[in-house]
Amino acid sequence: MSRRLPSLALVAVLTWASPVLAQQPDTSNQKPEVLPAPKALAPSVIVVTPAYPQPGTREVWQYYAVDGRGRFVPRVLYQPPHGAFYLHDGRSYPWTTTRPTLWMPYAID
């Protein structure tokens, strides 16, 4: 106990003296800070773009069919008055007469 007494006395003195020794800033000669005047904001224009429906993760496979070798190829449809065309973008399919084995003349597999 006798060894702890000087250290406890030192801690007590420092704890009591620290608020007394702390310096307060001298505010008698300070002027308040001058802030610039607020600026008027221009009205913002909100542009709303239309949200198109997003295709599902499996929906892209409806545009492909399996060929004779088991590979997925772009699907070709045949309409008698208009001819054959790619289903995914509507481009015409030019090989209906020269390569008849590459396309099926019916729409449902």
C-alpha cells in the first residue's frame, strides 16, 4: 500500500489540475467569420428516358435452332410471300435455293 500511495497522489493531482491548467481561447478580440452570400441554383432539368422491357436470361435461345451437326445456329423462318429471314433481326436469308439442307421449311421443331 505504501508503494501505491505516491502514484495515486500523483494521478489525483494531475486529474484535479488538468482542467485548471487548460487554456481557453481568447474570444474577446475575435470577429465572427463572414460567410459569402448563398448562390441561387438554376432549376435542374430532369430527363426521363423510357424503360424498355429487358429480355429474360433464357429468352435469347428462342432465336436459335439446332442444325444437323448439333450446333446452335440462328433460326430461319420461311414465309411464302416474303421468303426466308433470320428470326432475331429480320434480315433476309439468301440461301434457300442453293443450300436447302441448312434451313427447315416449317416453323415448329
